Amino acid sequence: MEKFKEYLEEQMDLKRRCTIIFRDVQGAMATIKGHIIKMEEISGREIIETDAGFVIGMDQIISVNDHVQSNIC
């Protein structure tokens, strides 16, 4: 997961547009396109925030620009 986080930080630093696939709160897969503007930890949970106002937990993310998290079940 550390390499994946580094990749996300790189995309944020370079202000690259990303295609983010994640599981929403109902468990359905969702896709958004936008820029990652913030990465932080809140109450022990790592999250990203996009320029569209989406706040997504790292545990919800399936892939970013076809880079898949290694711990996805």
C-alpha cells in the first residue's frame, strides 16, 4: 500500500487529472475523474479529497489511473 500512497501523492503534487474507481457507501463501484487535492489521516483513517469535493477513504479505493491497490480483496 505504501507504493500506492506514493503514487497518489505524486499525482497530487503534479496536479494530474485522475480516474478514481472506488466503492461507495452502499458497496457499489463508482468512478470519478478529477484532481487529488488533499491526503490526510482523520481518526486513524487515511482519506483523499478531490477537487470535486469527494472525500474517499483509502480502504474504499480500488484503482487510480489503472494503478490497483495491492491489498484489494
